[in-house]
Amino acid sequence: MYKGPKQLEIVDMPQPIPQRDELLIKVKACGICGSDVHGYLGITGRRIAPMIMGHEFSGEVVGLGENVRLGYKVGDRVAIQPCVSCWECVKCKEGYNNVCENRNFMGAMDYNGAMVEYICVPEKQVYRLPQDMSYSVGALIEALAVAYSGVKKAGNLEGKNVVIIGGGTIGQLVLMCAKVQRPKKIILSDLSDNRLSIANTLGADVTINPRGKDFSEEVYKAFDGEKADVSIEAVGIGATVSQALDSLKSQGTCVLIGNSAKVIEVNMQQIVTRELKIYGSYLYTHEEFGETIDFIHNNNLDLSTLISKEISLEDAPQMFEALTTQTDKYLKCIIKF
């Protein structure tokens, strides 16, 4: 339970009882997201104490509420899509539940999440896991869905030059999604040499640590005298957004996934006179979450390579503190139950 900035406590709570249209889930694995770490530090305003964090999770169905009608049964292995939408508004009916104005999000604001042994969730939020997929990989589906949706917005990448800025979990997953489309060349940029090493392992053609370098010139050289057709930004601060725009050809496409700074400054003249196309990408639709599960299997993606450490619930408070000071050491940590 998050009690305030840098205050996480293990607490006892009664086991919840599933209500109408809900499933009781025994949580098996829950990822620690970068947004959870920022929430732990109290710097985003998106964690309102007291509450339970956690939105990247998988588990086992152990109880059924009344009126459950989607065919789930006790013992099913599942992943949970954590964006709880109203399903009634215009955007929900159009299929864009991720921008529903009435949405809640598990593990954000004051809506309790999954860093807990048992949780009740609407059955609508649940997807079955393939039998050969581990619970830990199941907990990575949510993050992959973020990357999958962003890459999808970029369009067909075959034969194109692609720049990915940010080598955290989302950036690495963007790399995996982009690689499947057989682009001409992929560059991944990050300030961490450890993350760049991971990107090399996952198939980046070129990695750049931009510290002390002219980023646009580095991209130009890496693409043999060309600029990028597509840039995908997975950090969310002014400097990296500028890099994403600067690296593009005229009429190039930029997809912004990063969401750190609330307000940044951009070169509007550059955007207009070079006719750059800019897309914001927020979460994923409910359908895209399901598509992501098939995407893993169809492309034989090994997401386990992104898991830096698996820990117990009791070790979570200490792990959160480590993640604030050793950002270069860990990529994705999973709480196992």
C-alpha cells in the first residue's frame, strides 16, 4: 500500500468478494512500471495515498461473481487489461476505450491495483493466457500493448528508416514490434549503455548514446546520409521530443508515447514547414490488448529477456527504493506471488 511519497507498507486486508460481472483473481505476477516508481516518489500526482499500485499483471481465476457470462471458469490463466472504461460513451462505442472520459485505471489515482494477493476485476477486462505463456510474461502484455499501439500508429515500416528514442521497457518493446515489420534500419538512442546493450541484443541496427554528441548528425551518418522516415519517442521530455522531430525527413512521422513532462516546447515552424506528422499514443484499445497476445505468439517474441529480476511481495518496498537510485541496473522487475 502506497501511504505517501517514499512510503510503501505491507498491510493485511480482507480477501475481496466478486460482485456482479466480476472475477476474483489470484494475482500471480505484477510488474513494477516506471510510472509506479514516479508515483512512489510522489512527483506525478497520479497516485493518491492511501492506495495500492500495480497495473501490469496476470493471475488465476479463483472466484466468479453473479452474471458472469463470458465463459470464464475457476482455474483459467488470465491477463488483465487495466483501463476500466464506461463502454457507453461515444469513444467507447467507436472502439477507443483508452480515451474514454469516464475511465479509471487500475493502480492509478485512488483506484486500487494489483500489488496484492487477490483482486476483483470486471470480467470484460480479462483475456485468457496461452497455456505455454508464463505468468511473468503475462504481466508484460500490458507494456507490450503500449508499444504495439504506438508502432501501429506509425503505419507500415517495411523498408523504412526508424529512430526509437528511449531504451526503457517501452522503448525496447517498440524495438521488438518494429523489427517484425522488416524496416531498412533501426536506431535506438538512450543515455544508458546497459540499455543500449540490450537493444543490440534485441536487434537494433545502430545504438546511439547522445551525451555530448550532435544527435541529428549521428542519425544522418547512421542512415548513410538520410534522415528517419519514422521516429518513436518513449521518454516524454522536451529534449527527447526535439530529437525525435529533428531526426525526421520532411513529411516524416513522429509517434509520441512518452508522457513525463506535462508541458514542453517544440519548434512549430519546423513542424509546419516540413509537414511533419505527429501522433500521440496513449495506452492501447481493449482490442489491441488482445491483439498483443496473438502478436507475441505469431512472432515468437521472447519477452523474458526484458525481466531483470523477480521478487516477492515482501521485498517490493526495498525494490522500489532501489529503482529510484539504480535506474541503469534494472529494466523490468516483477513481483511474483
